[in-house]
Amino acid sequence: MEAKIFMSLSQLIKTLLGVFLLGIVFGTAIGGLLFLKLKKPFR
């Protein structure tokens, strides 16, 4: 029983880490695109 709980917990942590990393990547990409779009008119 303990092993099952540990397995599901590690799976949950892995999933959360994956989502967190994806969020960072997408956030950076979208932020960069928005930044470039906002920056261009001022040139």
C-alpha cells in the first residue's frame, strides 16, 4: 500500500514538474512575442 502511494505521489510530482516547465517555456515564448510586438512601434 505504501509503495502505491509513493508511486502515485512521484507520478503527481513528475506531472506537476512537466506542467511547470511547459508553463515557463510557453510563458517565455508568449512574453517574448508580446515584448517584440510592443517594442517595434517605438523604433
